[in-house]
Amino acid sequence: MTACPTGIAHTYMAAEKLAQTARSLGHEIKVETQGSIGAENVLSDNDVRNADGIIIAADKDVDRSRFVGKKVLVVGVAEGIRTPEQLIERVQSAPVYGGEPGEGTGGGAAAASGGTGGSGGTVGGKERSVAYKALMNGVSYMIPFVVVGGLLIAISLAVGGHATPEGLKIAPGSFWEDVNNIGTIGFQLMVPILSGYIAYAIGDRPALVPGMIGGWIATHGELYGMKDASAGFIGGIVTGFLAGYLVVWIKKVKVPRFAQPIMPIIVIPIVATTALGLFFVYVLGKPISWVFTHLTGWLSGMTGTSAIVLGAILGLMIAFDMGGPVNKTAFLFGSGLIASGNQTVMGMCAAAIPVMPLGQGLATLIHRHLYSEQERETGMAALFMGLFGISEGAIPFAAARPAQVIPANMLGGAVAGALAGMAGVADAVPHGGPIVAVLGAVDGVPMFFVAVVIGAVVTALTTVTLVDVAERRKSGARGGTGSGAEVVAAADAAVTAGGASSVVAEPVVAESVVAGVAGVAGGDGAEAAAAGASRTAVAVAPVPRSAAVPGQGPGGKAVDGAGVETEGADTAGADTAGNDVRSDGHGVDGGNNSDGGSGGSAPSAEVLSGYLTEQTVKTQLDADGKEAAIREMAELAAGTGKVADVDELVRVALAREAQGTTGLGEEIAIPHAKTDAVTAPVVGFARSADGIDWGSLDGTLAKLVFMISVPEAAAGDEHLRILALLSRKLMDADFRARLQGAEDKAAILRALGEIQ
């Protein structure tokens, strides 16, 4: 099983390499890919039953219940590309999934601690940590609740709300009160969903109930002595991890065979839920309540200090946990002083409240390439929620990237609060955001808006700076681990005849493409496996990105770091013996002859659905640098009349490069851009005689350069499909040689015509 979160290249390259290597070793293999267009070549029950092992190359947790009783090896997708031969060897001695809880899954505590050996989750440090994947899993399920709940509340307040001394109120019994109540339910479920699916990603189904109930307890402070506040989303993250790892621990307890069937559906959920709930109420709840009480007392002692200092402190607190005890302490402190005639403290709070969602939404617009498509959509919703003082709109961003987003939120909140305090802004109602100014509850409206705008801009700029730095560090770290990787060497050895065994490959979510597609370590596979080789199942699949990080789009579509969805074709295996062979063993016309001939076919006027034509082919690039090459390719595409703005196309393509090189290694680069600077999809190809430094992981200079440009509306299918086709075909060393040796455009087009 293979998969990757930010682009489909890894998914299909891993599937192709595993299929090639398995056949060269005399194994029968079936590879299921979970790519941009969903699962393809899906493993049937019979496939799994007959397989001797399952290899999952992924960076995202998947449902492995169908593999119970089978040997399962879990690795990162890059391992499927670089060391397929080792994986096929290792899976034969991998532990049996389901025989020992936590083994063979690549999840749970073993994976979290980087366990090796018999855990079935050995990835040599290449796989995302279980904690990271669990957090992203929870955030992805939480986002719809934040968006739906927040927008319904915002709409109901905008249309049916009015300012009162108690805050913005909606007329009782009105239609808009019902709408508001529905939105409130969405918000009430938000943290339990976050907590539940964090737990689920760690401990599987038995952890779902304790995780959700733990999240509910975290958001209901009255259960542990907090009448007006709760632990908020941070408490939900804590309960999610506690529930998940508690279930993993309980699973390790040996029980009689007769009790095993009821463990996951009765015993484990009940024990874990009870233990976690009581632990939170009696152990965690007390310190949280103590913090809330003492923060309130501390703030009360600061009312005589500088308004700027107090505003900055209140802004920091408002922005810290967005609904948690620190936030509620500041909010209740400000709202409590309204009745005593001091409305300036609430004015400081009101200016800070919208800064987080407005700042995070603005960040997704400033540097779109740092965010996935889902995050950008959430950013638009956050902007809308910010206008109505709904700070929870920023929670998905804070949960996904706490180290970058929370400090940025706090800095922007402090700036807004300090400016409001300095200007003496007053708020007569216990609510915040531009809506209260529009409804006439704010005194000092101009400075109120100045404070909000400056605070939001500070948050946005700080966020994109911190996220960009973090992504660059990750890119550098991953680049260091992929040294000397080669893209798949063509396997010319024929498949051994007698006793060929079968290997099943199934898709899983894989690591994001950060510094380009990792190459494949050589594996020439010249020696065929002996007769009677084992039957192995391999799984290969792509993922979804979050947060400020790349992820997978809705419907199973993988999204690259620039938010570009890529769509894959089926997982046809490479022809290793001059024959056309699918990874499932059935014939398919690959259009590729191992002798390097083109089959005598006439030159094709256009390839890749007509997006690559003679107009978009250049036999030799004039540029000697990456930026100049991208501009030259953009100008080449402009000759088709499909490019409305060359400069913008170049900017977007370079922004994609800043996130992670598109140099794949083996002298290949595939820069790509999703932008409305092009009016229709267009693909260009050019060669460089001397090669261009593209920052490829294997250190090779790019001599074969493809540039894919698609408009926003078309990116969901064509961009993905083209990348999938290219990634798969470029694994063929003979094809690369033919492309490099083509004498003119006609010969180049004949070679490219093989991509189908």
C-alpha cells in the first residue's frame, strides 16, 4: 500500500518500484494505491488471504483491520522507492498483526518511540511520528465542525443579533436563535471530535469513545470545579493522547482467549473511558481550576497599572488558548468590570478577540503555497468568523502547528490589546470583534479598528515567517536523509518462471514531498528469486496536509505543498522484460519497448491529452539556473496563448520551489504551478545539455525538465493525472535515455507519446 500527502509522485513511484523489484525477484505482487482519485487496484479478501505479507508504505494511519493475522510491515513511502528489495525481505519475518496488540501496525507506542525490529513499524526515522499523524488526524476531522458551527453562529449574530449589556443577543424564540443553537452544537462537538480522532489514530476503534468523552469533559469545566471556563482545545488534545496511549497499554494486557472478543467493544472502552474521565476530574481538573482562580486574582491586582501593559497582558491571554482557562480568565475579568463602569478593560479584550482568526485567515492569503487547499478554505471561514468575534476560527491552525501559530497569535493579540489600552477604547458589551463596533457598542471606533488590523497583520506575518522557517528546516532535514538516492533503475531481468510467488502491494498515506521525490536505491534485480519464493502483499498509498503543513485533499486526493491536487492513473507495473505487465498480473499496453524502439509509430502532434505539443517542446534550454529555466519554460508555454501573466506564473512556480525542490533526481525536474495566470492546462518540456542545479536529493543536475501549469479550476484532476503519468513513466531508465537521445522535436514527441 503506498501514499504521499502532498503530491502523487511518491505514491506511484513507490508502487512501480515495488512491482518491478518483486517481479525481478520472482515474486507475484499486487499493489493497491490510495491516490488522488481514490483507491486503485484494491486488494480483495482473497488477495489478502493468499498473501504471505503486507507492506504498507505510508505516513498516515489507515484501517488495518483487514490485515489481522497477516505479517505487516509499515514504512514511509520513501522507503518503498529507495529500498524495495529490503522491504520484501523484511516483510517475510515481520510480526503478525493482531497477534500481539501494537505489533505490526507501525502505530501505537512502538512507533512513537521509534521502535525497530519486530514492531512492524520500523521506518528508520523516515515516517512521521505517531503523535504528529494523530494530531493531524484529529484536526482534519475537527475542521468541518469549526467551519459549520462558526459560520452558523456568525450568520445568526449578523442577521438576528443586537447589542445588550450582556453581550450580543438574539431574540428568544426567533428563527435566528434556532440557527445559532445549531451552530453552538457544532462548536460543542468540535473539541470532542478533535480528542476522539487523535485517540483513534493511536489506539484504533477502542480509543474513539474514551477520546470523545474525554474531550467533552475537557470542555465542560463544571465537571471539575470551573463554573465559567474549561480546559478548552488544549485540554482536548491532552485527553486525546491520554486516551489513545491508555488504550494501547490496555491492549497489551494478556487476557483469557474467551475474553478476547469482548475486549475491543466492551472492556477496553469502558475501562479507558472511566479511568480517563476520573483522572481528568480529580487530577487534571484541580490544577486547571487553581490556575483560573489565581489568574483572576492576579489580574485584579493589575487594574491600577499602565493601560498599555494591562492591554498587552490581556491580549496575550486572550490569544493563548482560545476558549481555554487562560482565555476565559481574561475575558471574564474584562466583562466583569463593565458593570462597575470600567469599560476600557473589555475594550482591550474586544480588540484582541478577533485577531487570531483574522490573522490566520490573512496568512493563508499572503502565502498560499504554505497551506493545503483545505487549510485555505478554513482560512476564508476564519476571516468571516473573526469579523464576528469568534476566536475559535483559529483553533484548527493552532492545533495543527502550535509551535508556530500560538506565539504568532499571542504577539498579535498583545499588540492589539496594548493599542486599544493606549487609545482608551471602551466596549459596553461582553463580546469582541468588528461586529460590536458596527452595532454601536464600542467607544473609540477608529482606534479600535486600527488595533484590530495591526494585530491581525502582525499575527499573519509572524505566522507565515515561523511556518516558512519550520518548513525549510524540515526540507533540509529530509534532504539530508535522502542522500545518494537514485530514481528507479530499469529492471531488465526476466521474471523467473517456476514457483513465482505473489506479493500484494496496497496503498497507504506517505510522507510529503518536501525536497523532491526521493530516488530509489539501485536494486538491479538481475538475479531472480529461487523457485518457491514466498507470496507477499505490499501496500502503497498517498495522504491528505494540514495545518500549515501539506496534506491530502477531500475525497482521497493528494495535495502538494502548494495546494495542488494531483491525480493518478492506474498502477500499471513497469515492463521489466520487454512485455506489457500490470502490477496485478494482467496485460496492459504500456507503449514501451525494452529495446528502445518506438514501435515504428508516427510522431504524435500532441501528448498528455494535448497539453504538451510541438509548441511547448524545446530541444535545448538557454538558461543555466533554476529561476531562469522556469522563466524560459513559462515563456515557452506563453507561445500557446494559454498564459495570461508570465510573471505571475513564474512567481507561483518559484513559490512552489521554495517549499521543496521539484528536482526528482536522475537528472529530472518537474516544476509545477496552479494559478489563474494560465487559462488552460499546459505542459512544457525542454532539455539542458549541461544540466541545471535543481537541488535534487541525489545531487544530479536536471537535464530533463517538464513544467506543468494549470488554472485553479482545473487543478483537481488534470494536474494530478499528468504528474502521475510522468512519475510512473520516468521510472523507466530506457525511456529517459530515449528522451535524452532524441535528435529533434519530432523524435522527442514520439518518445513522449509513450506516456499514456
